[in-house]
Amino acid sequence: MKKKKIIFNADDFGLSKGVNLGIIETHQNGPVRSTTLMAGGAAFEHAVALAKGYPDLNIGIHLALTASKSVGGFYETLTNENGIFPPLSILTERAEKGLLDLAEVEAEYEAQIQKVLAVGIVPSHFDSHHHTHFLPGIFDVFIKMAEKYGISKVRMNYAWMREKQINPVSKVNGAGKIFTTDQFDDGFYGDGVTIENLKRMIENVPGDSLEIMLHPAYIDYTLYQSSSYLLPRMHEMEILTGNELSKFLANGSYQIASFSDL
């Protein structure tokens, strides 16, 4: 019987040292085989140094356009005067009203990708902070960058795209060799951070592969200052490194996978 591939991807690598250490903990003692790195994160260099000790950890790029400082500096439609990105609600409004200069989005994406490449990391996949790569106009820039840099593995949120009346099949098929999981689930978040919910998500995989979004972390002051999502991150760690999940995965018809396995 063919095993279903389950990718546990930890977002926000580089956001803070506590986040970095939490991700490494769930890689060493849990099912995390993939993570995505924030080029503009406060602990980017710390993440890069840690990554060198864990060659089996797939590292992608967590492209950010919200709630952090840009890598490329000031942009008229994308940042404030200090180079800080807007909250998600404001970015979404600008994107939906066509008020974003997509050349600025492309320039910032380039700056983030080049920063990751400059430290010797060859990214395995792309996704984005707060799913902003699915916003109108931004998605096309995202796919353009994936093609330019030979990144064939990307995150797709089918439910979100259906809600926005975007045809994900036509978008991806029209972009060349772009691959993704059959299903993406962001339900292991907030009140959904329970072992029962996680097992239910895995058991109900409709296709051959599933990406589950994660945010494990130890809470440190940098994270406390930059994110409202705090204690559930530690609860995620407890579940991901616990015996119940380990036994469940071992007894099921599942392959703990990374994006390299797609």
C-alpha cells in the first residue's frame, strides 16, 4: 500500500532565537523535516548558523510582506517611511484595490531571495508569511520568482483560492513545472492545536500528500514583541515531540516527508 506523504512545515525560521530553537527541537525529536526562513527576521543569522548543523532539514524561504521590516528598504506602496511592512489587513486592501506597485513586490522578493542565497542556502521551496503570496497580483510575482530561481515546490492554499475565485490548477499549470502537495492544512493553529485535531487532519488526507503548517517555538522577548501568537507555539512543540503523535505516525500508512520528496 502506498504511504501518504505528510509534510510538517515549520514557518517563521529566523523570526527569533526562541522560534529557531523550537523548530530545531521539533526536527530533532518530532516530525518536522521542512521549514521556511524569514530573510528579514531578527534572528536570521542565528537560524543560518543552526541550519548548518542539520543537513536533513529542508529550508525554504518564507517570503514576507507584512508585520516586519523589509530587506530592500523603503517602498512607496509596500512600506512606511521606515521600511516597515503594513499589517495584513492593509496589505490585503491595497492588493485587492490594485494599489500595490508589483515592481516593488518583485524587488523585495528579489532582495529576500538573494539574502538567503548569499549565505549558501539553496532553498527547497517557497511559501509566505500570512499567506500573502495568494493576494491579487502578488501571486503572479511569486510564481515568476519561483520559475526564475528554479524553485519547483511551493505552498498552495486551495481553500483560500477557491474562496477568492482563483483557479489554482490553471495558475500552477500555466506556470511551468511548479509542484505542490495535494492538500494544505493550516488548521493546527490557535484553538486547533490539539493532538486530536492533528490526527484527524492526517487521517482525512484526500490525496497522496499533505502539508501541515506549524509554528513551534520557545517564547522569548523578541517573539513577544513581534507576534500576538505566543503560548500555542509552545503547545505545538509539546504535541509534535510527544509520544502520542510518534506512535500514531508509526502505526499508520504515512511517510513523514519533506518538500524534496514531492
